[in-house]
Amino acid sequence: MTDNKNNRYLYLSHFLFILGLLLITLVAYFLIQSIRETFYQNRFEKQYDFISLVEDGEIDPVQVFHGVKVNTFLQGEEESDKQSGNIIFEVKDETEVRFKGGKVHSTQKGMSAFVDVIQYKVMVEKGKGSKSFIIVMRMTPMSEKLSSTPIKYRTYSINENGVISKSDFTTDTKSKLETQWIKGLFGENHGYYTNLPYQKGGTISLLFLTLIGILSMIGGVWFRRRGLFADGEKAA
């Protein structure tokens, strides 16, 4: 009976110590990634800046940037506090994207009505002073928000020469700049290395996991000493 009890102590000791070590390793990984994310965010803010397009309290859906005209509008019927139909995005008066069955808040004006689906942004590179007009949109339907598949996005970048660059990506394949562009779309903030710094309760989660990890390792050491102490008593 004593041998079985000692073995249980040792098994429990190994389990708790390994569990604690895994939790501490997990915390260390996310902590390192969070530090990398913070450093990148600081570098971005020093190198780039976003200029607000708000005029008279709103952003006009029709914008012209170095000869390139873009427009966003809704084709459909009103329903209570929302409008439903097809959200149309045009470039140079040609339909570029059609969001079927899209919904917008009818109480909002200008681009604020489409903020969950498509946004306009102007980014300036501070050192060079060059500006880029950015259009960012969520291609995955809102109904698939809780799906396990990565959310799909598309961006259009128009430089000062009127050259348009298009990029399709997901939350798993985005670039560092695209990480910044999609911030705020549908209220989301995606990091390039990790989303943890932008999540509510992220710091508390790390502290909680750290505490559990430390307690598990302490418990593992305690059960090991208990088993060794029992072995010593048996030998005596």
C-alpha cells in the first residue's frame, strides 16, 4: 500500500510539474510575441500616420485620389433601422466588388453606414511625405464571423501616381502593413505577431496562466518531496 501511495505521489508530481512547465512556456511565448507586436506598432507609428477623411462630421463615399475615383453605395430596400441589398464598390465608375445581401445602419451617413464592411483610409509616410489612399474591405460575409475558417479581406492601395494595387489575404496571411489597414474594420484589431495586446483581459489571462503554472510546479515539487519522505520513513 505504501509503495502504491508513493508511486501515486511521484506520478502526480511529474504530471503537475510538466503541466506547470507547459503553462509557463505558453505564457513566455505569448509574452515574447506581445513584446514584438508592441515594438512593431511603435515603429509603424513613427514611420506612418493615418489622415482623417472626415469632413462635416462624415466621410463622403465618393473620393478622388490623383485621378482615381472610388464610390461605395447601396442598392436595396430599407428595413427598420438597417438597409439591406447589394453594397457596390466602384473604381472609375466601374463595379469592382458587389457584396450581396449586405446590411448597413440607415441611421449613419456617408461611409459610417458601411464601416463594418468597407473603409477608406489615407496613409502618409512621414519621412517622404508620400500619401497612399487605402480601401479595405471584409470579403467574408458577416454570418461567417464565428466560422473556424480565416476571415478574408481585400485592400486597394492607390499611390500618388494613380497606380492601383490590389491584395487579397486572410487573418493568417496578412502583411505587416495590411495588419494596420484592417484595424477597426468590424471593430477588429489584428496583430501581425499576436492579437493578445488588443484583446480585453489579455494581461489578466497571462497573469492567471502564470499563477496556475507556478502553483502546478510548486505542487509537483511538494508531491515529489512527500513521496521521497515516505520512502525515507519506510527505509528507516
